[in-house]
Amino acid sequence: MSNQVKVSIGGKEFTLRGENEFKIKHCAQEVDQQLKTLQGTLTDQSTQTLSLVAALNLAEQKFELQEQVNKSHNRFLSEIKKMTAFINQSIQS
């Protein structure tokens, strides 16, 4: 069942719907924090521009995290392959 969750982003109140209230509030807080940070540094920009830059910043963070996950995944796979080869060699000896 979908929950209605009230959040504040950029000084405006929104009612969002979703299954996980904690997740919705956490994500809204992340976006709000991005906007507040940008409002402090890019004071001459419109709300639309600030929103776009905030979205790009969050997308970049997601991209970097996904790269880290992929690197870790590949490193683990490589180690598992080495262990498997070692075990297979030990069994055959």
C-alpha cells in the first residue's frame, strides 16, 4: 500500500507517495540539502537552475558509487576465481 508522506524541499511542502516512508524522507532531505548548499554558493541563480544542478550533483554521486560497487564486484570475482583455481589445483594434486 502506498503511503502519503509530507516533505519540505527548497522551502516548499510536497506530499509524495511511496511504500517506504523513511526512504522518501531521506531522499527528500538529500535533495533539500543539495538545494540549500547551492543557494548559498550560487546566489544569483534561479530555482530552476539550482534544481537542475542539484539533480546533476546527485546523479554524479550515484554514478561514482556505482563505479565503486562495480570495481569491488570485479575485484571480488577475480579473487573468487583465484581461490577456485587454487582449490581445483589442490584437489588434483
